[in-house]
Amino acid sequence: MADLNPAQQRVADGLLDLGGARPALDTDLAQRLAASLAERTRWAVNALDEAGETLFVNKHAIATALACETRWRLGSEFAWSRATATGSIAHQAAELLLMGKLGGAPADAVDGIVADLRGSDDSLGQFLDFASPTDLAAIRSAAITNAATVVDGFPPIGRGWNARAEQSYAANLGGRTIVLNARPDLAFGRPTGPDARSLLIDFKTGRPHQTHIDDLRYYALVFTLRWGVPPWRVATYYALDGTWVAEDVDADVLDAAAHRVTDAILKMAEIVATNRPLSLTPHHGCHWCGLKDTCEGAAEWARLSVAETDLDAFDEDEAPF
């Protein structure tokens, strides 16, 4: 690729591995995985069916339910803030610029996205409509900075890469009793033929954390169930320093994801179907939980005086889907 700066060239060579060989995985892998998940979640499907409930699952629900049942079940609904609005707008601007859908500088992309959102029925647009001039200025400034950091470090996306930004896809268990939803920031390559040819990437403006790896494995699992062939690699790109954490997908990676998803589904289904008492687990998520002002667990976590550097690892600036 021509005209790449050294940081972009490093991503093209190391993360994207353009022109590199792609693995041919077992063609029965997806079927075996689906059968195994169906068996592991059989109790959950039956319990939910009996209760007349449908369980919608995504990466945020899994992480929350496994960390603290009370936060998952009783935490307040998602609400836009200055930080989450900044993250969403910056993501959109960076992805559109990288894919060549918008021309100009990051400032132009951010201003165009904000203009389109304001006055619309979109929940983010409504948040922007009622934001103060100070909040709007802060959101714009931070979104431009974050988008520029991504664009300056990641190579422009070629037309032949079959790139999709924030493509949603889903897989069902027990008919439609349990629905697994996924939406990575970027997907490259089409799930065609027996070879694993797709690459899934999330962009982060914060610091690495184990939950990012878990999220990527979840994307790979749902992708495999949906299209019958896994991605060849999943990765998180950290815009702050231009580094990434990547994992090539194989049967062990997918099985690890399936075990984690099963644990979360069984817990969520039991809570929904039986209305049993909820456990309360103080943890890092207390910092953002909607119940933190009245929850004993949040107060206990605050007393632990968690280092601010630990809090920086989590995606306060990224809106869950």
C-alpha cells in the first residue's frame, strides 16, 4: 500500500497481514459447536420457554451478569453522557474516514455526523439537542481528537477488503428463545468457502483489559454460528499507542467462548425464570452502575480505593449496543 506512514505500515503488515495465507479449519466445526451449545443450554431454553421469556444476549450483558447479578438485572437503562456520546461519534467518524465514505479531515467528519444526528429521532441526536453549549464543544473536541488518532495510525481501508462497519449479526438457541447479538466495529473479508477469511476488529481509546479479549471471542463465536465458518483472526486496536491485541481463531478459542457464554446464559435464565434472590458483587463496574448511589456493594467498592489507572482500562467512552 502506498503513502502509509510507518505506524500504518506496521498495522498493515502485522495486524492485517495483507496477502498472507488464511487457515482452512474443520468444516464440521460450526455444527459441532452449535450442537454442544444446544446441549449445554438445554435447561435454560426449557426454563425460559416455560416462563414465556426470551433472553437477548450481547457482550455487555454477559460481562455484567458474570460480574454482578444485581447490576445486570436491576441496573438502570443505558443513558447517553458526554463520554459515551464522544465515543460513539468518534467511532463513526473514524470508520467512515477509513473506509473512504467521507472525505476531508476528522473535524469535517465529526461536524457532519453531529449535524445529521441533531434534530433526528436517534437517541444520541436527542441527547445532543438538549446538551449545553459547553458539553457540545467538549464532545466535538474530544471526538475530533479520538477520530484523528485512529485515522492517523490505521491504514485506509481498500475497496477490495470487503469491509463492513458495525455490522450486526445474531445466532439463536432453542429456536428464538435465546438470541445472541454481536456488532464488532469493523469486519473484513467475506465468510465464503471452507477457509476462515474474515477479520473482526474493535477500536478502543482506553487501555487493554481482559474483557476486551472475552468480547472478541464472543464475536467469533456468534460469527461462526451465524455463517458456519469462523473468522481467522479477532483483534482490538488501541488508538492511544497504536498497539493491538490479536488472537487467531481455532477450536480452542471458540470452545472457551462457548463455556463463558454458557455460564452467563445459565445464570441469566435462572434469574429470569425463577426470580431467585440476586447476588451482589462489588467490582470495577460499580463505578458506572446506575445503582451506585444507593447500593451497598458500590459503597464497599469505593472504600477499596481502586487506583484510577485500573478504572482507565474500561470503556467509559464507548456506548454499549
